[in-house]
Amino acid sequence: QSSMGWQTREFQNIASSAGIYILFGYVEVAEGNFYNSCALVGPDGSVHNFRKRNLWSSDFFWATASTDEQGEIAVTPLGRIGALICRDVQNRDRRSAGGVGQPYYTRGSVDIVCVPANWSTAAEFPHHEWVELAEEVRATVVVANRCPALEDPHVGGSCIISPTLEVIVGDQHTACIVGAFL
């Protein structure tokens, strides 16, 4: 779908009627390309789109990497919200032929970073990359990660990490909704 496709419109209706913000992942079709994207919709009907920059595994078979020069920032009554999709957290800098570039989000540029992910955290929870992100940008990091299926040997887990590196809430082993008043 496009960034303003049927799914976005449906989430806009839900956000509007419930007075909430919703971030969801989807396959975006734009300029003849497919993107691994997520969108943040607000109760006021606003839509902010984010595209994955650092493809991983099966992404290479279907998705185009975003070439956006800086991370989108949604300015909302909740604060400034950014998003990094899955592997973008591991590669938080804009890459160039010469190596590491400037970070997509810098200290103080955002208040919240949303991370929709499909990440195995078998070795550690929360994953150190998520904690490092919260420390680098001094923002709340909200991770919506996969949870394990019954036969899945990998472990997922969602959590919220504060700018002071406190894990506010998290669950590594079950399908759940994590939430907190920030």
C-alpha cells in the first residue's frame, strides 16, 4: 500500500476515536519500489512515515533501502517521536562510502524512539543495542518486538527503556502489550 493506503486510513480512524497514537509496520509501495516501512498515526489524523534503511536477510529479496538523509521526526503533544526499524538500531548512523556518517537521531533531537522489530534476544534482555540507543539519544525507547511461537527456539520480547536506562516495563517470553505513562 502507499503511505496513505487503506491500512493507514483504518488506523487513523481507530486513533481518532480512541484519542491515541498508533505505530504500525507495513509494506509500502512508492516510486515503483517496495519499502519495509512503519507509520505513526495520531488522533488528529496526522501521518508520519518511516522507512527501513539497513536491510537484513530476506529484506534484500523484496525491499529497497531508504536513502533518507535524516530520520523523520513527528512533533506531537507527546513530544518529538522518531522510529528505527529493526536493524536500523544496530546501524544508527547514515552510512557513506567513507564509513560511518552522522546519526539519524542525536542527543536531544527526539523524546521517544519507536522500534518495531523482529529481533531474537536469546542472549540478553533487553538487548544492549536498545539500551545504548536510549543512552545515546537520551530518549525513551519503545521496542515492539516479536514474541516466540510455541516451537520457535528464538526469544523475542518487547520493552520500554527510559532515558535514564531504566527498563520501565518488559516481557521476554509471552505475547503481550507493554505500556507505561511517560
